[in-house]
Amino acid sequence: MISREEALDLFRSDDLIGIGMEADAVRRRWHPEGIVSYIIDRNINYTNFCTEYCTFCAFYRPMGHAEGYLLPKETIFEKIRETVDLGGTGVLMQGGLHPDLKIEWYEDLFRGIKQRFTIHLHCLSAPEVTNIAEVSGLSLRDTIRRLMDSGLDSIPGGGAEILDDAARHRISRLKCSTQEWMDVHHTAHQLGMRTTATMMFGCGETIEQRMNHLELVRNLQEETGGFTAFIPWTFQRENTSLGRFVKEEATAVEYLQTLAIARIYLSNFENVQSSWVTQGLKTCQLGLRFGGNDVGSIMIEENVVAAAGAHHCSTEEELRRIIRDAGFIPKQRDTLYRTYFLN
Ligand code: SF4
């Protein structure tokens, strides 16, 4: 494992190709067979009402806003029915932090889904879980336990942004702290649930703050082994208030360098994702030689990054083509990154 100082040196280096080759070597150690995976699933954003006012977010609407919504459960069931019909194996369901939805609302929803469908529920980012615990007057452990009992299968890494409280104070001062994000994932891992770790960078943070983030998730992975993957992406500035201050989005070089350093530093993570949704297909394809072994989802629906200006779209056929063209074998996976039972 490389040290924090060595990783910081890589951030200061301009040897992009050398860093990429090092990351590719780590990728090859985990995936010598050259498989690059993807998933067919659907993002469902059950509500855009939110009380947190994150400055990088173009998705939320304050309570009472005319454009705010809370999807009826029947609509959610209908979206899942369509997902299953299209060969989807999972649902990634996230929303704003709604102050009126107690745990019973989520339990009823998850039970209703599991009664109707065989589908993996990858739902509720750490800030949502913290919010549900708070609104319901429950401990974190009891909240996650009850959500698991009602059908929640895993927790996505959303809401991490940069795990450094000074950086969070600038971009999401009301949302959960670094420690609270870590506590949700730690508790979930202790209860036997897998989660993912994400990082949204390029929002004005320093490389030291990026390293603080990487160090925290590496240490937790060392302790629990509960993360299935690390998924970095860049801040999308369109329609956001933070976009008035951060005038330039991260370039492809910055993305590839950070992706590669994450792959090298997080050598205890089996999977690292190269994102086409925020970076576009061509940069995503290059990312497969900068440490990425997964391209994420053929998204049947995505609202959050689309609201902030990422409008890339693709098909399963196109993703398989870019994977093959980069010299890899495309394979569909499930939410837990298992490819063995799919084509
Ligand atoms: S990022 Fe999430 S918590 Fe922050 S304002 Fe948007 S919906 Fe709310």
C-alpha cells in the first residue's frame, strides 16, 4: 500500500501516463481476466423535497415549493416493474432529506417492493439514513437494522462529497458531517450490509482534503472490508449556486489522474468505477486504462446529475462496444458486483 505522502506526490506529478500505468497494474492484480462490468438498474429519486440547501445541488426544492414532489408508492412500483421488464437487477433509490418521512414510510415501501418484485434495493445515502434516524427518534443501529429487516439490501455512497469537514462546510454545511457519514457505513458493515464509497471532487477542495477522504475510506475498508467499490466523479456546476464560485469544472486530465491515484491508494478495494454519466463515454473509456474496472449503470432514469448539467446517455450495446474497444471483456453484474450468473 502506498502512503499518504506518496499519494500526495502523485497528485503533484504531471506524469499522467506513468500514474495511469501504475493504476492499471493494480486493476490487473484484482481483475487479471480483463473483465469490465456494468449494471442494468434504475435510479429512482422518490422526493426532491430537502431541507439541506447544498450549494452544489441543482436537484432539491425547499419544502412547499411548487416544483417539489414526493412520488406516490404506486408510481415507484410502476417504475420498478418497468426496470424488471427491461432486465434490470437493481434499484438505486435516493431522495432529498424529507423532514416528515419517518421510518415506517420506508419500511412500508421496501416491504411493498419486496412483496411484488425480486430486485436488489440499493437505497438511501448516509445523510438520508441519518435523517430517518433523527426524524424517527431512533439510534443509527436500530434504524439500519429495521431498514434491512424491511428489505434494504445495501447502501450507496452518496452524500460523501469530500469527507473533510472544512470542505463540507463550504458546500453542504447542513448535511451530515464526515463522522456521521462514516458512522452510517461503519454500522452497516458491522450489521453485515455492503455499501459503496463515493467521492465528488472538483468543488474547490485542496488535494490534502481529497487525501483525507481517501484515507478515511481506506482505513474503514481495512477494518471492515464492507465496501464493494469506490466511485469518484466530478462536480457538475450547471444550475448550482456553487457553480457561481467554482467557475471551471475538472478537466478530463484531472479526472483521470484522481481516478488513477484512487485506484493505486485504495488497493484494498476490489472495484473502482469509471463514470460515463458525468465524464462522457470517451473519458470513461480512457478511465479503464487509469484503474477503472467498472462503468456503472445503463441508467434507465437519472435526475440528479442531469439537473446539474450532465446529459450523457448510452445503451447497453454502446457501453459493451467501448469496453471491448479498450481491450476488455464486458460483463453485466449485479449491485454487489457479481458477474458469474449473468452474461
Ligand atoms: S445534495 Fe442531497 S441533501 Fe444536499 S440539497 Fe441536494 S438533495 Fe438535499
